[in-house]
Amino acid sequence: MFPAAMSNSTSLSEEASVSSCTRVQDFGRLNQLASTIYPLQQQQQQKIIKKKRSLPGNPDPDAEVIALSPKTLMATNRFVCEICNKGFQRDQNLQLHRRGHNLPWKLKQRNSKEIKKKAYVCPEPTCVHHHPSRALGDLTGIKKHYCRKHGEKKWKCEKCSKIYAVQSDWKAHSKTCGTREYRCDCGTLFSR
């Protein structure tokens, strides 16, 4: 009787191991299916969420069009502390600074429901971007545009004497200026 009971227990354990193997295989197949299905769903969700950037000069029709004067547009420190005369580009930065002087301060709270898009027109009347239908979508963009097209060029490359109106353009040029040189047998250097 003992060997018969033992054979029963071994057959049960064999069945359990076989069924657990098939379960593991089934889970393996399920994982393979899930790995092929989920990336497709994620790609579809990304396609839905992804929105193309509007091209420069093609603002959102619902955007509020703002016209700034050249002086206001180019001002670097519009918000000045009345105690120490330190200037700031943004009111929020001035308010944070005022805390250091123990002055009353208030930060603007952003209402997530009413985020109004803004578009900025170029103050130069002859410019293409002066018309509201060709306004630029952000303040930094209109500042750089105004500097590049209508501003004074005060950044000069020491290597090639090119001049730039925007410091970031000058810095980007300075990193690569003179690195791509082609020398002729006669000793003359060419950029290309």
C-alpha cells in the first residue's frame, strides 16, 4: 500500500509541475502579447497628445495680440526694487526679492483654467511681423527677432569680424568659428 500511495503522490506532483509549466508558458505568451499591444497603444496615445508647433509668424487665432514699444521690448530690468534699486526682468522675481527686505509681497497665482495664449507683434511698422496675422508666439522670440532684424549689432567675433545683435548667436558662432578651415597649398585659408 505504501508504494501505491507513493506512486499516487509522485503522479500528483508530476501533474502539478506540468500544469505549472504550462501556466508559466501561458504567462510567457501573455507577456509577449502585452509587449506587442502596449507599445502600439502608447504610440497611439502619443499621436493624440502630440501637437505640432505653429510656425513662426502663424499665431493661434485665439491668442491675445500684444504690441510692445521698442523701449519696453528691449528693457532688461523693467521691475526695480525701491529699496536697493536692483532691477529684474520679471515681476515675480522682484516680489521674491522684496521678501529679503521684509516688504509686503505677492506672487501671482496662475489659473489653470484661464491660460490665455499671447502673440507679440514687432514694433517696427515696415516689418512683416508687425501685422497681427504674422505675430510671433513668445516674448523671447519677438525680442530676438527685433534685435536681429532691427537692432544694433554689438557682438563682434574676434576671429572673423562678423557682428551679431544677439549674444546667444555670437556665442554659438564663436564655438565653431575657425574650426572648419581648408588650407590651400599657397597658404590661404578657406571656410569651405
